[in-house]
Amino acid sequence: MNEFFTTAVYQPVYNLIVFFANLFPVANFSLAIIATTVVIKLLFLSLSKQQIESQKKLQELQPKIKAIQEKYKDDKERQSKEMMELYKVNKVNPFMGCLPVIIQIVFLITIYRVITQISTANFGIDPHILYSFIPNPGTLSNEFFGIADLRSPSIPFAILAALGQYYQMKMLSQGKVVEKKKEDGVEPDFATIMNKQMLYMGPILTLFIGVRYSSALSLYWLVSTIFSIAQQWFLLKGTKDEGER
């Protein structure tokens, strides 16, 4: 499994970063990370679009979901069957939001390993990992325009990345995370619970990682989040415009 991960994920990302480093002055590591992040986001653009569309459909189905929960509040088995049938008829996958998160975690781990290896080698490049067609730039620059040293944590980067994550999740849910009162006998559905948890857990996790590890990780997460916010804005705006016609 580790060999597959190295060949299929780690080595391509490592070479992509070095490829971009070759394009920038003084083999700038930070710019290479930004460019690599944008490429990764573009590769999974379709998947992210499906996630956003699925989230929107789930929001639109909330009245029907509540009705099912109320109608079968004393029969959990029937409630689950009706919910799954509702998802099936409307072609909605309530677990769709998990896949992009898993992919993001995989690439976060990959970026972390690449950064760790390059930093340990004093920002030198391992020729054994490079593809034959990727030139070796030698030593990479570890500074982000004199603002941050990519080897050390950056609290401003970590805070910005966490705030970006929160805004992204809030934007997706449009602040309509439904709070359920226990006295009404209706419990939140899985999708609502997951969205509510991700609204807070995602930014907290981002902040925790950002203040403990290399600022290059926060930089990756920040750029990734900004890209996602822009993507969501265009998709949600397009959906709103269609609805007004």
C-alpha cells in the first residue's frame, strides 16, 4: 500500500512541485506549492462540483426530510428506508461531501511528506525521486517573500486558512444548519449532522495543524480554500441565476 501511495500520489506531487519550482526565480518553493495546489484543485474540479450540487439538493430537500422524520419519528427503520428512497428518487448522495474531504486529507498528508523530505534535505532535491524529464533545480528557496519561513509554523497563515475553511463551509450551507429541538421528537438527519460538525471541526483542525507544523502546509490549505470559495461562488451564483429565470 505504501509503495502504491509513493508511486501513484507522492512521486507525482513531488515532481510537480519541482517542475513549477524550475519555472520561478530562485526556485521559489512557496510559488511552486501555490501552483501545485491550483493544479490539484483543477484535477478534482468535477468532483468538487458534484459535491456542491449535492449539498444544494440536500438543502432543497430539507422540508421533505423533516416531514419524513416527523411522520416516522417512532419507527426509525421505516424512517431510514423512506429517507434513502427520497435520496434515490432525487439522485442525491448524502455521503458525497465526505469524498472531497478524504481526498483533501490524502493530498495534505502528501504535501506534508514532500515538505518534510525537502526541508530535511536543507531544501535540496532528491534526484532518485525525480522523473528523468524533470530538471533538478538544486536548492529551493524556503522563504515566502520574506514574510514567512516555510520550515516554521506561521500563526497568521494558520488563522487565515482556518477562517477561510469556516467561510467556505458557511457559504455552502448558507447559514442554514438546522437546529432541532428534542421536544419536537425529530432528530437531525445524517447530512445535517455532518454539515454542522464540519462547519466547526474543519476550521479547528486546520488551525491546530497550522500552528504546529510547517507554514507551507497552511499555505497549501489557504490557497486550496480560496480556490474552493471562488468555485463555490460561481457555481452557487449560476444556480441562483437559473432559478430566477
